Amino acid sequence: MNTDTETLYEELQNVLGKDQLSTNITVREQHGRDESYHEPSNPDLVVFPSCAEDVRAIVKTAAAHEVPVIPFGLGTSLEGHVIPYDRGITIDFSKMNRIVEVREKDFLVTVQPGVTRSQLNKELKKHGLFFSVDPGADATLGGMAATNASGTTSVKYGVMRDQVRDLEVVTPDGSIIHTGNLAQKSSSGYHLNSLFVGSEGTLGCITELTLRVYGIPEHIVAARASFQELDDAVEAVVSILQAGVPIARVELLDEMSMVQANRFSETDYHEKPTLFLEFHGNEAGLAQDVEFTKEIVADHGCESVAFETDQGARNRLWDARHNLAYAYIHGNKGKKMMVTDVCVPISELSGAIRDARRRLDTFGLTGGILGHVGDGNYHVLLMIDMEDPREVEKAAQFNEQIVEYALERRGTCTGEHGVGVGKQKYQELEHGDSLRVMERIKEALDPKGIFNPNKLIKQKEAGQ
């Protein structure tokens, strides 16, 4: 440890105790990366708070020394959000993993930030409830709020921001605030929930969340619909939404993704552009929805459609979808995954995906297209040889081109992965003068610039 880190360590040890601190190189390396392709960088030390007061003490100590503070959940982010390029203190919330209260009559639950999605749903199942946001990874709820995560069910239930009723946050000056309440609606004051959700740890540390939950559906039906052409699959989704079918999930996998899924998950699904769908409701109502959906997909050249009501078959279907990233990694040894996402208006989705596929072929890159197409959000999984500068450059150009395509159509550079460092360069292009407002908010709440510096918002150099 250098002298500054040693001093910081001693001060934090006096406040927290030795067992809540680590300068071990292995621990630091674990907290110096996420699941992205971005270059790792280790923090100076890692702390493991057990309550909001611990976090307050950490923040006050860091502020006194003007040392960066980086919140960390499980490191499942995809744009370098938790990588401490400015070093400093990483706050690991794994010890703050308690489900504080389930208010089943209010359809609310209060949790600490280290609780994972699967941990919460296991507890909620006892009450006949579930938490809807499903990003695929078993991420922590604090991290999901920090990046405004969404996923497969957002077309019906909404994204993370729609589920947050209240947050407890430690701000850069060491205050502990609440951003909301338990009421279903409020016209009182600024909407602070929306300010902190998606702020990527740049404005405060979330130490508790109160979230909206839902009753487990009476009946669930899943389906696979295969198409000859990618365009037909996308247009079928648009028609399903326009028809008002209350679909809970609708995912698109292109032909290459279906090949990878079959190899990895040992399934025998048709290796054609495919929609994975799921319907929630009562049995009588779903029977009508299923028949209507059959008619719609048939009108768009669907080659085959299979419906599943058995839970095991449904689980296999969604496991194949959720394991797709690992399928690509397993099937492309020696390459690193680069995942990008953009979101466009539904009316622009077919053109956007067609354009992305054309560019993939033009660049000669290995990858597939998939996404939560019910809300206009699609992803491209690229497998890159990071030792080949030409291939890395091609991937960067591809990413830039599909982002520009989305922004030209008033979409966004990221539908759910967040900005971190990977999408930071597009903020000016997307937001224009609104970015100045965001910069002023950051400066007002974090004048020393210690909270997850140079993520989402590029901080100004001294004197600027």
C-alpha cells in the first residue's frame, strides 16, 4: 500500500473494523472488472459495509480525502460501470443482502441493495408474488436500479424505473435521504426516484429499495415461432403489439443465435429467425390470445409455431435465451464478447435490425442479433479477437454505425445496458444541450466529483 492508501485504510478500519476492508490483490482484481470487454483497473481497496451508517462513514472518509467511491453489486454490467479507472474505494454491497419487509397487501417489498433477483423471487413466491424485471443475469437489485435495468418482461411490466417506489440513498456529502414513499402516486416535489435510478452510482449509493411486485399469473403459456426471414419475425411483433395482445415477453433470436443456442443448451429448435413469446393471464383469456397470435404470425410467413404450457418446457426455452451469451463465448474460443444495445421506436425496428444485419455481414464480423423487440430494444453479440487490431476497429465502427442509425431516428444509444464508459462518447450527440443540465446536476450533488467519476458524465478538468 502507498502512504495515502495506508492512511485511508487505517481511518476506515477505526470506523468499520478490519474484517470489512481488503487490499488483497485478488479481491481488488475481482472488483476491477465487469462482464464487458473494457480494460480492467483495480481499486486501491475494497470495503464491505453492512448497513447505511457504514456507507455514510465510508463516504465521509472518502470525501475528506477526495478519493473516488465506486458502488459494486455483482459486476454483471456491460459498459464498464464498476471499473475504477480513477482507483479509490470500491464499496461491495454483498453483505447488505437482507429482504427487509414484504408488504403483500400493498404489492411492495423493501430490500437492501445486495439482494439478487433470484433471491427476492424465491422469497416472494411464498406470498404468491414475483418481481418482474428480468435482465437475464442474476444481478443485484441495487445494481439493476443504478443502471435502470430491464429485460425480457419489460414489454408488459415496464423497466426498473417503473418498479421503484422509494430509495434510501447516501449522497456525496454523507446525508442519508429517501427519494419517494409508499404511495402509488404523488404530485409532491421533484421526482427523485427517476433522478437516482439510472444514475450509475454517479450521484449516490443506494442502500435500500422499495419495489413494486406482482401476483404470480394464474396461467402461463410460452411459444416459439420460426420464420424464413428476419424482417417477417420483426413485423409479426409489431402486428402483435398493434393488435393489443397482452404479451408478457417477446424475444427475437436470429439464425446464428439459434445455432449457438442449440449447441450450448442441447435443444433442437429450428435454426431460423425465431420469436420466443410468453403470455400471462387466466386460462380462458390466454386461449383467445394464443389463437389470435397464431393468426398474426401466420400472416407474416411463420413456418412453425409451438406452444408450451408445461413449466419444464417453458424453463428450457427461457434458459436457452438467457444462456445465449455463454453459448456464444463457448462456441468461439479465444474471442472476447462485445455486447452492444440500442433502442428505436417500434416503427423503426425492422429497418434497424435489417441495417444491423447488413453491416455485420459487410464488416465480416462473427455475431448475432437478438433482443427485447417488444419495446424496440435489440442487441448485437460480437465475438472479437482482441489481439487483432483490425477486428477490434471493425467492431468499434460497427457499434458506432448502429448507434448513429438509432439516434437519427430519435432512438437511444442504449436501451438497458447503460452508459458507463462504453457509450459515454454518444451522450453529446444524443442529448445536446440537455447534457449541460445533467452536468450541472452532477456538479451540484457531487462537487468534489468522487462518486464513480467519469462514468456516464465526463468530468471537467480543473479550470474548465
